[in-house]
Amino acid sequence: MKPYQTVAIAECYEPLVEIPKDIFGFVTPHPYAKLGAPYGKKSPFYVRRGVCDRLLLAHTTLQQTHPGWKIQIFDAYRPVAVQQFMVDYTVAEVVRSRGLSLDQITEAQRAEIFQQVYQFWAMPNVDPQMPPPHSTGAAIDVTLMNAEGDVVNMGSPIDELSPRSFPNHFADSAHLSEKTYHHHRQLLCSIMVKSGFKRHWNEWWHFSYGDQVWAWLTMQEEGQEEGAIATNQPSENKLSKIAHYGRAA
């Protein structure tokens, strides 16, 4: 169990709505659907209504300093079945990258690989009290596009399983290009946080509003728990902050 999963959920039953196509950029074809992820009739470009309102606010905030830039949506709503598909796919890719096959690895190797994967991917939990963040419709993976329509370089691709994905990985770099990556990440974080989102501690691209992760991070920042978040590692204490988005239907 991850610490944020101890946060209680008081579902508000707010509907999923489509992210406006005329305002935001989108990664198409959708990267998980292209792999065969089982979305059925669901769309990965839906979020809870309150989340969409805050995305629109983030867009407005971005225009104040970077006219013509856009937030590009990589992924948003993700049914639990898709979460399971992508965890299985990612595990298989890690195994393949090591020149192995799933039937060859030892139990120790399996445990180490799943630990690596679950550092970035939430468990595809069917327990309604511990939903994967994206299955709530409250989490979103995003990056930026400049006024020319080019995707802004953040220094690592979304979903990369490496320390480069940590938000502050390039913060202390002396290299100009890496300083630029950090600046871009900070810009993205700034417009999203000003709009009410919280950023995941391990992923520069992942933001949420109203789910357990958001509630847990809000609790941390409000100082209602002793201590602070260690670098790239949340603390273990149980929290009482309430989330208002559970697993979306």
C-alpha cells in the first residue's frame, strides 16, 4: 500500500467531461490505445468536470506569460482494465530490455522489476477505496507545446522509468540544455499548481486534483503531518484528508 491510499474518499459523483479539443493539444493516436489497451467505449481524454475547469484556468494562466502556447494532453481518464494492461505491458518491456523472458526470471528479479514499475505506475487495484489515480478521472499527464506547435523538450519522455522523470532531476545541473529542461518543467508545474493541481513526486508530467494523491499532498503542504516529504519518497504516516473523487464509472 502506498501512503496516499490511506486517505478517505467521499465521492462527489461529479461527471466525466470531454477535454475541449479547440483549446488543448492532444497526443494522437493515443499511445495506450495504439498498443491495444481496452478502453472500450471510454475515452482517455475525459476528466471530472472540476478538473476540466482547472485545466482551463491553467491554460489561461499560461497565456499570460506565453501567448500561443498550449497544454498538450498525453493521458487522462484510464479505466482499471487499462491500468492493468499498461502495467503488464511495462513489466514485459522491462524484462525484454534485459534480454530475458517472463518465464525465465527469478522471484527476486520479478520483485525488483515490479518495484521499479510501481515507482511510476499505480497498482491496478479494484478496491474502490484504493483506486489508481487515473481511474478517478482526477489525474492527468501533460506537457507543453510552444506557439509554433512544437512539443517543448522536458528532458525525458512521459512514462520513462528512470530518475530523469523525477521533477527536479535537472534542478542542479550546470549544463545549459538541462537548465532549460528544468525551466520548462517549472513553468508547467507553476501553471498547474496555481490552478489547484498537485504534482506527483516522481513524475514531472503527472498532476491531479481531488483524488487521494491530491489530498495526501495537500495534507503534507498544510503541515498537518509531522515531517516533510523525503526526496522522491513519500512518508508512511496515515492521513485524514478527504478525497472527493473515487473510481469513475
